[in-house]
Amino acid sequence: LEQRKKPLAVSAVLDVSGSMSGAKLKMAQDSLHFMIDELTARDQLGIISFHTDVLQPLPLTTMDEGGKFAAHMAVEGLRAESCTNLSGGLFAGMAQVQGLPFTPQTVEFNADGSRFAPAFPKPVVFPDVVVNCTWWCTPVRRNGALCHNYGVEFAFRDSRIPLSGITVQCPRKRSGFATQTKPLERGNTLKFLWESVPVKVEDCEVILAFHACFGERPRTMLVTFDKEFKEDKVTLVSNRKPQATPSAGPDRCRAVLLFTDGVANGGITSESGLINALQSKLAEAKDMVIHTFGFGSDHNAGVLQRLAATGDGSYYFIQDVSTMKESFADCLGGLMSTVAQNIVLKIESLPGFAIDRVMSSLPFKKDDASGVYTVKMRDLYSSESRDVLVKMKVAPGSALAVGQRPKIVSFTVQYDSLLSGKTEQAVGVCEVDIAAKKFEGPPNTQVDEQRARILAANALETARKQADSGDVAGARDGLRRMRCALKAEAVATPYVGAVLDDIFGVEQQMDDTQAWVQQGSKAAAQAHMCHQQQRQNYAGDSRDLASYDNEWKGAMRCKARKR
């Protein structure tokens, strides 16, 4: 796996609305720092933050030594702001992981009700002096008039630079900016702020970050150092053009990791609107997966589960800050252990037999003309398995004799191997012995376990929809009936026991509507996705289903616990 043919391109999309302030944001930052440290020099990471506006603290960046330094500085600069523009953040992350240009989404209403969206200059990285530069603009109202708060932040590579001696000077007095401003210091970073500027961006003629682009017009910045830096005045001006965001390329595993603690109240806010927009974006996008992380009791688990399902990813329910880092680690461990993508399984009956039924928690379809069933899977992690149950029947008019061993069904699987770098294919054929009498032995344990899993996953999804519509008691009774039926019918194995425990755990959080909204809906969404996908999406000590875990995910969670 260390020699996997496809490195990662990951966009971490982080909710920085006001409710994320304090311990939540601190733990989210710690989780991102952990991810940065674990990515290799072959991988790429970008960061999108969203509140009312959508910003790009870190373009898609290769995680070599310099890239990791820039990423850590970008994470440290995250601050909690106002509302929750979930759709804007998600779609910006999808564009970023494809290597597309970032389009900031700062929106404010003008007096006439029309939307005003000021342009943004591009951040530039100067590896020799400044490792990261971010420029932003926030529209504000002052005495009924539209003004703007502007800011620019630098992260310096050399810690010996005396930050207290740096000032920023503006050569254009009519810009509306103060001609000089003192910075706010934080570690190796400087932040300059201009508040309540009474002009629009396109009207400004101001100094920007070293050598950036204000619209299409280049500007420079004068930075003055004190004498301890050996020069009384140093002008840092570069003629180099801003570096383009590196393309994710066709040979990377692309993933978007969306984290939020609330409900979308900016951008697209309806569940149907979000899903429809995402489906449209995915139809145009390169292959990628979308994993969602919901923190606490206020987020909409149904929306995050559907977003993850639409994007072929996993939904993680983070109950408290102590498991946040482990959840990110679990997801990262899975991504780094991806061994196959774009998996297609075709199931075809052979002469004399017919497919009576296909049972799968994964989406599948039947070709009416050929009778071939097709099951699609986005990816597979190391040591994972996917199970599909097929019920066969003898076709009318078939003549079978005792002692024969006919071939009844064929399975063809095709996938992109991340180990060989090629598209691989394998074919399997199932044969059966024709016996004189009906088989009366015990059921096949593996078949019985998978039947229980599929029925449980379907029951959890049905209960979620029923409870969301207002019938929490009916949904709870439906889960209880399914649990009792499976307990009576299925083989008693540790696997089946874990499935039943998950159903019971959801039942316990459905006492009333409030309990469902705050906890039950999250537990049901997470358990459903876990069993539907046969993939671990839990962190912490509260629950562990070893059948779905793999070595990489477990190792990453262990590392996260120790840090």
C-alpha cells in the first residue's frame, strides 16, 4: 500500500460559523494538524472554510515540507464567524479537489435588495520569505451604509524575523484605507486589518500582499523591518506571477471531507435542493468521494447522510470533541488504504437457470433485455469485503438429473486497481450438486449473517424516514419488531449480535421526538451507513465492529488517541 499508484487529493471543508467557536474549533484544528502530519509528500491537501462566506485558507497544496508548513499555518488562522453556508463550502471543496480555480463567495445585499459580491485578489506564496498570504474582505453595515472590513495575513517562514518591526504602508491616499497600520501578531503570522472602508473593492487603489492582483491591476507592498534585521528598510516586491493551484490530475484518489455542527442557513438550505445540486455537480465532476462529519446534537443527520451516500462516502456522527480527531483519523486511514475504485459486478444466470432475486444494500439494476444484474461500488479499502446475495431458481423446462453438477450463475467483476495501476477483471462461476432430496442441514452462516445485515440496514433507513415524518413511536416499534425477528431467525453469531446491538442502541434514543432529533436520528444514520456499506464509520471506545475495520483505519485511530 505504501507504493499505491494513486496518491490522495483531499479537500477539508470546515464549518467556521459562530457555533464552532471555542473547544469545537480547537479540536477541529487539532484534527487537521493530525491529518497534515500523516499525509505524504505525494499527497495534496486543500482547505475550504465556510460561514456566511466561503474562503480558501489553503489552495490544493502538495504535502512536502513547505506545503505542510503552509497548511499548519492556514489551520492556525481559522476563526469562527457567523452563519452556515454549507452548500457553498461543499461545492467549493469539490472544485478545489479537482484543481479548479477558487471563486470566493462573499455575498451582501445592497440597499435595493440586489446581491453585492466584491471581487477578491488571489493569495500568493513566496517560499523564500512568506510561506502563506491570505487576503479577505467582509461587507458590513455602518449607519445604514455598505462598508467593508479588509484584512491581510502573512505567515513568515523564518521565525527570526522581528514581527514587531513590520508595518504596512499605502501609497494611495484616496483609497479609503489608513496610510499605515500596525499588525496583530500571532506566532509567525501577522494580520493587518482595515475596518469600515467606505468604498467598493473595484474602486480601491491600495497596497496588497507583496505582489497580488487587485482585479487585473498589479500592486506592491512595502514592508519595513527594524534594524535588528540588518536593513532599515526592505522592499519586498516580486515580479513572479502567482503560482497556479496544482491540478489534482486524473491519477489521484479525490475526497472531500465536510465538517459541520449545525443546519444549513445560508446558500442552499433545503435537503432536496442540496441533493439535487450535488448530483448535478457530481455529474460534471471527476471521480471523487464525499465524507461528512456531523458534530453534536444540532446538525441535520439526514442531510449529511444523504450527501455522503450521494457522494459514495461515509457519514460520521461525532458526539463529543474527544472523538473528533479519531473520526478524521479513521476516515484518513481508509482513504490511504484504498486498493480498488470504480468496481462493477455483473451477475448473469447460465442456461437452465434464472435469477429469482438479488439482495444487496448497494445500488443495483437489472437489464431487462439480457437479465443481467449490475452492482456498482465506488471503492474498496484494504481487507474489506462486499457481499451480495443471489437467489436462483430452475428455469421452466430445464431437465436436471441427480448427480449432475451444473453451472448456474456467473459473476464478473471489473475494477481499477490502485496497486497495479491497471483495470483488472475476474470471473467466477457457481456450481451446485443436484441431490435426490431437499437439503435439511443448518443454514450457511455467512449467508444468514449477510441477510440479517441487509434487512437491518433497510429497517434503519425506513425507521429514519418514518421518524423524520413525525411518527417516532411507529418507527421505534418497527425497529423492535425487526430486531426480534432477526434474533429468532438468524444464526447466533458475534456478527449478528453486533447488528442487533446497533438496532437496539437506536431504539434507546427514540423515546420521544426531542430524543430522536438530538441523538436518535444521528445514531440511525450512522448505523445505517455502516451496515449498508460494510464499512467502519465509528470512533472512540463506545462501539467497534471488527468485521468492518481494517489495519490502516485502526492504526490511524490509535495514533490520534496518543496525540
